[in-house]
Amino acid sequence: MSTSAVPSVLFVCVHNAGRSQMAAAFLTHLGADRVQVRSAGSAPADTVNPAVVEAMAEVGIDISAETPKVLTAKAVQSSDVVITMGCGDACPYFPGKRYLDWQLEDPAGQGVAAVRPIRDEIEQRIRGLLAELDIEPAA
């Protein structure tokens, strides 16, 4: 971790339209102001996957205003933890950062029924990450 009081986490997937958006939303929701959250994609889509927006709304998290963002070296350098979700070699590597790779099914092109189990797995992984960061999840 950096010497900053608030850890910073970056979620990266290719299109920044599904998995990384859900992970960022869960960490923002559960980590409140005790963690800085970013998400980005190596080849960002134009919009967030509508099935992902719907699945997150079902658990009370509104990501309808989010937009996919391009991955930059600065975003990686500014983060303590970088969690990749299928972007492979497109993610830049900087020494001293903690890198995790979460193998998750891609929700692209799937309906909300198929997105729900991915969403639920991401939530569990976020809760585990919060425990590793010694941050109590918000109620």
C-alpha cells in the first residue's frame, strides 16, 4: 500500500462496460469514503452494458450515469491495487503496485439473468478485498 491514508483501487477490463463497472460500484458503495475507486478499459465501449445497469439496480446501486473510461498509465501509477478482469497484456505494469487478476465471465452480450451470478461473485470478491484492506463494509 501507499503511504496515503486512503487506499486506491483500479479495476480494469477491456471495455469498462461490465465487470469493472460493477466492481467499482460495489467498492464505492461498500467502501464509502475509505477507499478511492477507479475503473477503466483498454478498449472502452461507448456505454455501460444495459444488463449490467439493470442487475446493479436490482441490488440498489445506480450506475446508469457511468461511462466507460480509457485506461491510462497515470491511473495505474496512482493506484495501490490494480485488479484486471480479462484485459491481459493491455494493462501496463509498474513495480510496487499490487496486481490481482480476477477470472470472471464476461457479461457482454448477455441478459440480466446471466449477469446476476457475475454480479454476485464480484460483490463477494469486493467484500474479501475490503477485509484484506482492513476496511469494514458500509451498512
